[in-house]
Amino acid sequence: LRTMGEQLVRAAGLTKRFGDFTAVDAVDFTVIPGEVFGFLGPNGAGKSSTMKMIGAVSPLTEGSLTVFGLDPEADGALIRARLGSVPQENLLDTELTVFENLFIYGRYFDLPKALIKERIDELLAFAHLEDRRDDLVEPLSGGMKRRLTIARALINQPDLILLDEPTTGLDPLARHALWDRLYRLKQQGVTLIITTHYMDEAEQLCDRLVVMDTGKIVAEGSPRGLIERFATRDVIELRFRVGRQPDERELDGLDKRVEALPDRSLLYTDNADKTLVSLTERALEIESTIVRRSTLEDVFLRLTGRSLVD
């Protein structure tokens, strides 16, 4: 067992209700220094509500929560001073320049002006925004705004950074650029907590994660460990001609598990080659076949019966 000193965040029976609606339903988790910890789940799973409680901006309803060993209700200001927060919306002042956005945010933390300017130079380099220093925020691309929001969250050199859906709405290139920045922070020993409904993001970034569904935690572990526990090594995706979806009997006994989705069937197998040979023998009218490794999406499907992105 780890000692309290080694846990940045500790939650036990953490619950958040809005009237009759339970958004977070008695969850337990701990976050240790230097790790990237993830909350993976679809929209409405309770991820953002959990983040707001950790960020000391939303009171808990029941259970216990400590951040840096402090109580968010009593010591909210102390906790917020040591946190960096990247909400889903960028909340940048679009009528000010990149530099002004960072400078004003630094003043919130009562940092000396000379120190803020020094940090802004470092953060603009980190965010690849040096040449945008004096540009207004409004015309910047989505990826640049997101990188600026992360740079702003770093101005107080936080011990813990909360990132709520960090890459939603970004194109693949901008997402990868952002992942690179986050990976660098991790290498510097910064602790990150990320919510996401993108399984590839969770697989890329998280050392450990919890899978959330309807306010509850349904599984916890490393991305690799979860895949090994709840999925098979390989998945074969079969698409059939319209109106020619096979019934379960035709795919029966081919492998460990068959998941019938509206547009395709997923065969979970530890040996794709062997399963493909058996498929050929059955002479089914298959339109296309894709063989891939299992992902966290498969884990989520197995645990909840639903796809991650509803």
C-alpha cells in the first residue's frame, strides 16, 4: 500500500448529484505523482463532473476526496494555486494577444511581472507559438488555441494538470502535435489527469486509467492490461452485403466471442490466421475483412455493450 504522501489525489465513495440525477456514483481512485491518469468513457459518463470536484470548483455530494492531501471544500484556494486546468472550452480572451492572455493569467497567481515574462518566453517555445506572440487570439487555428490554453495552465508551474477532453474538435495533425506536448510534460515529471472518449488518446498517453460508464467505474488498469484482461489479441471485422448479415449460428464456434454490430460483425480471437481459414471453409458472402489488434474500444464494448462514441 502506498502512503498518503505518495498520492496526489485520493477519492473514496466520491459521489456527485444534481437533484435526483447521480452524475458520479461512489467512485474510488488514486493518482500518484508523475503518472498520466485517464478517465475514459462516453459523453455523460461523469468524467467532467469528477474533474470539477478534483479541481475544487464543484463541491462533492458524498464520499471523500483529497488533493495534495488537502480537502477541496476547506482548502480550495490552496489546491487551485497548485493546479493547472485545461477545460473543454478554451476560455481565452479572443480580443487580446497571445502574450496578453498569458500575462493576465500569470497575474491571477500574484506572480511578479518579470517572472511572468520569463515564463511566457519558455511557454511560447513549449507551445510552438513564439511567432504568434503579438497576434490576436481570434484568428488562430483550433490547434493553436488548444496549445495556448495548455501553455496558460502551466504559468504557475503546477504540480498537477487537469485536461478535460484535450483534443476534441481537432484534426489528426493538431491532435498529434498536442499529444507530443503532453508527452513532454510527462517526461518532465508533471502529473496529468485526462478525460477522453478517444481510445487512441488514452492508449497513447495514459499510464493508468479508469473506464467510466453512467457515473460508475467499470474497470481500472493500464491500457495494455485492460486489453489483455477484457479482449483477445486479434479482432476480425467482417462486413457483409446489405441484407446478408449472417445469423449467429453461421459464425458460431469460430472463436472466443462474436459481437454483432449494426453494420458489421466482430470476431474476437487469439489467432486471426486460424480463424480466417475456418471462415473460408464456411463460404459466407463476405464483402470485406479487416484484421486488427484489440483496442480499448473493444474493452469498452465488452464491459458496457456500447461503442465509446455514442
